[in-house]
Amino acid sequence: TNSAPKPISSSRRSFLLTTTIPPTLLISSSPAFAAPSKALGASSASSLRSALSDLQTSKKFLDAKKYSDLSSYLSSSDSLNALSSTFTSLVQSRQLTPEDTQAIGTIRTYGVAADVQIMYGGLMSALEGGDGKEIQKYWKRT
């Protein structure tokens, strides 16, 4: 038998085949692709409750027709301005049933989440335009 070592290949292809990390290993070990946790769902739910509270608090400005104050208040609300990422985190968490996830949806999959985000965007646009009737309409729909 021939026990001589095999010659080392100097081709680039051979080198890459023997030294690269499989892409699936990179993705599965990356924190960005970690499995969604229940804590993420709880955090998202808390953020949504905070957004609802901020929206309800803003009603005093709406009722008084202080639209510039309403705009300032809503613009400064971190929870309202993070609705898209909050809904995405919630539907990716393990807190919901598949039916709940589908009903909530996201801006891309249409559902309650898309409705809220679209109406909130309409409210902010109406505030820029200063039309009281449009502001009232979008606030109620949000």
C-alpha cells in the first residue's frame, strides 16, 4: 500500500471547500437569528400597552383642539413611533397562537397591525396639514 501523504492542493476552490464555515452554521449561531423568546412577546405587549396609554392621554389635546400640542406629544412618544418594530416582535414571539399571529399581521401581511400603523400615519399627516376634521377622523381610527 502507498502510505505517502496526499499532495496539498493549491487551488482556490479546494482551499475554500476545506476552510469555509457553512452558511447555515453562521445564521443559526448569529444573535440576530436567535429564536424569538416569550420575553420578547411580553416586552412587545408592554410596549403596545404603553402606546395605547399615550394615545389615550393625547385625547386631551384632541378635545381642546390643540393640534400642535397633540403633534408634539405624539411625535415624542417612543412607543407610538416604534409600532412597526413592536408589532413585528410580537408576531415573531412565542406568545401568540398562529391564528392570533395571522389576525395581528404586520404592515406587509395586513391585519390589525397594518390598520393601526396606516391610521397612525394618516393622523400624523393630518396633523401636518392642520385639518381638524381629518385629525379627529384619524385619531378615532387609530
